[in-house]
Amino acid sequence: MNIGDLLMTVTFVIFIVLAGIQLFYYLFFYLAPALQKHGSENNEFPPVSVIICARNEAENLKKFLPEILGQDYPTYEVIVVNDSSEDDTYRILGEYIQKYPHLKVTTVNKDHRFDHGKKFAQFIGIKAAKYDILLFTDADCYPVSNQWIKRMASNFKPQTEFVLGYGGYIPDKGLLNLYQRYETLFIAMQYTGMAIRGIPYMGVGRNLAYRKNVFFLNKGFGRHFNLASGDDDLFVNKNARLGTVSVEINQEAHIRSIPATDSITWMKRKIRHMSTAKYYKPLHKLLLLIEPFSRIAFYVLFIYLISSHYLMEYVLGIFILRFITLHGIFYLNSRKFNENGIIKAIFLFDIFSPVINLILYSGVIRSKNAQKAWK
């Protein structure tokens, strides 16, 4: 065997290994949420404190807050932390507090001597909470049903400390909206799938619940307090333990939020979220890196092997196997998470999303503003 043949053989073997890695991620992690069955409902309804931090969110609070205040749940309070807002937030909250006795408002006044991020407002809300079970969402979000609190709270058993929910974006026209919804679905497949498999690594603040005593026993946000992001993913990453995390993806428990409507806003938001990834535990970082890099390498070697006409029937067979697996699992999850219309663009996004994320992550390294933004 000459050097050229040896090189092609090694390349083909690596291609098979990369395909195996991809299939492992899809069949072990990403299929898990699609196959998850809803557990028996807990007939006990522990009291819940819903916490929302808002800065200049008057219009969103006016539109979405009634959906949270009108939940079908026996005992809960809604705490809105009005963090230095300069719009009509104070007036709108004043109107709602007259109608809803379970609404509480805490105001953080602007102080030029003290520059703070969202975590400070979150801390104020947690301190003000009357109940042990805390349920978080954002001012630009709304629950898709009046069973949201009931579904999330029903997961709390004596050993449960965290409940991870799903927060998707409102569907709209356009490629950017479709890509945001694809990416949100894929990330949900990652963090719910890994949690189901016993490796919880993050949650999303649009739909996340945990116990108040867990927050204070673990010294709150700790050394990550000054980071702009991480009130959700880093807190889960640091404190979630095997056997203490539940996943709730019933569609009645979903949250929808307003997506970015232009690419600049989306990129800034994405860069800010990416800024926390370097603080994840080593195992989690490794697992999250292997999949996209193996995906890029898989496509590169596929193109190389096909252009070289090397064992084309086997190369195409492996490619088609992964393609069918990818589409099948995304289809099942898109139904589970109620993300209609995404499947038509899956192949395109599957190719380009790792490259886009790599480019944006280079922006994280260069960016200084990611540490200063409130939200």
C-alpha cells in the first residue's frame, strides 16, 4: 500500500469515527427529550414565587404580565423587580398592583455611584420572595398556557432542587427568526437531553425554577456575580447535582419570548450569552465542543472523500444514515417543543451553525461590552 492509499484509508476511518460521534450525540443525548414521557402529576401544589426583573420593559409588562398574573394555581406571588427603569414601568406596575393582590413590586433606584447588572436585581427579587420555590422568567416573555406554574411546580419532589423548562421564541417570518428558533430548539435538545442523561449543565432564565434555600446555601451567584450573563446557566452549572434536577417540557409549560428582529441585536445577544461558556465545568465544555467540531470535520471529510471518489457507496451510505438520524430526531423534537416549520431548513442550519458560532465566539474574546450589558 502506497502513501496515498494509506492516507485515504486513514481519512475514511476518521470519517467513520466522526460519524459515530455524531450518532452517539443524537441517539444518546438529543433523542432523550423527544422520548421523555410525562410523569404522574403531583397533586400537591407548593406555594411559588415568580420573579421577573425588568428594566425599561413597560410595553412588554403591559402586554405579557397579565398572562402570568392569571395563572391557574392556588398559591403564588409574582415579584417584579423594577430595576432603574426610565419609561412607564412604574405607572403600569402601579395599575396592575391595584388589580392583582398577589403582585409585589420592588424598585431599585438608579445610583450613578453603583453600576450593577441583572444579577443584583435578581438577588433583590430572591430576597423579597416569600416562598421556597422560585420560578423565573423575563419581562419580554409569556407562558403559552395558564398551567405553566402548575406544570413546573409539579416536578418538585423532596430531592428536587432545579426544574429546567423550555423557553422558545415567538414564530415570525424571515430567515433570522427561523434560525433563532432552530438554535433555541437545538440548545434545548442539548441541555434537556444531557440533564435527562444525568449531566445537567445549564438552564435558561426564561423558564427556570429552583429552591430559595439552594440559592443561599450555595452563596448565591458567588464569584460570577459581576458577569453580565450567567444568572441562569452558570448558576445551574455550578450547583446542579445528579438526582436533583428535573426537566419539564410539556407544551403547557412552555414560555415564548420576543426574538431579535435584526442581525446586529441578535449578534450582541448571542455574544453576551456565549461569554459565560468558558466558566462551565471542564466536562461540560468538552462535551459541548466535541459535537460541533466533529460535525465540521465530518462535512469536510465527506467533501474530500466524495471528490476523491474513494469508496463512494460507503461514504454516501454513512452520510445518508447521519442525515436520516438528524432529520428524524429534529422532527420528533420539533413536535415535542412545538417548533413548527424548522425542519425544512435543518440541513442548511446544521452545516453553517457551527461556523457561525465559531465566528461569534471570536467576538466574545474581543468584546468588552459583554461584561457590562444588563440583559
